[in-house]
Amino acid sequence: MANRPQNFRGWVETPARSSQSETDPRTERAAVFEAAVLTHMDSAYTLARYLTRRRDAAEEIVQEALLRAYRGFEDQRGENVRAWLLAIVRNCFLTWKMVLARPLKIQAAMDKNRRPRSRF
């Protein structure tokens, strides 16, 4: 993996594949996905980093967004794949933010229901 080229964000770029040797539909789907979506991965990371202000969270959000994009790639409508991917990143961020805030809400509810102890 050390010999593979990386772009300025550190993402590992995959080498181009020849379409003649690919006969498996899953491999063709992956190649089309790589060509259409993975070219916008830097934009997805930039948006996630802007929204979270944290590198680790941004990487996690982009990873989740790419999984969601891969699962829904065949259902994608329209020609603007970048806008579609960035909308998925935004939705992943909102999910991440809700999950992050959930323990705080539970703790606040527990504190509200807790009765003060009497000293006597």
C-alpha cells in the first residue's frame, strides 16, 4: 500500500482498470461507481470537515456516505452525481449529530428525574 499514489488529503487512489477483462456485473458496477462518485470524494471530505470541524468525524461521515452511495447508486436519478453525493454527506452528518446528542438528552432526563438527597 505504500507504493500506491495518494492525493493531497491522503486518500488512496485506485489504478484505472481495463473494461475488457471485466465480465462480472458487480465489477462493472464498482467500476462505474468509482468513475462517477469517487472523483468527488475530496469534495465530500471538505464538506464533512466543514460541518464537523473534526478530522476523525469527517472521515467517518465520508465513509458512511460512500457506503450509502454505493448501496443506492443504481437508484440515483439525475446527472449531477456530485450534488447527490454531497446530499448524502449532509444527511450522514445530521445522523451523526443526532447520535452524538442522544447521550446528552438521556443524561439530562436522568438528572431531571433524580431527586435531591436529604441530609437528615
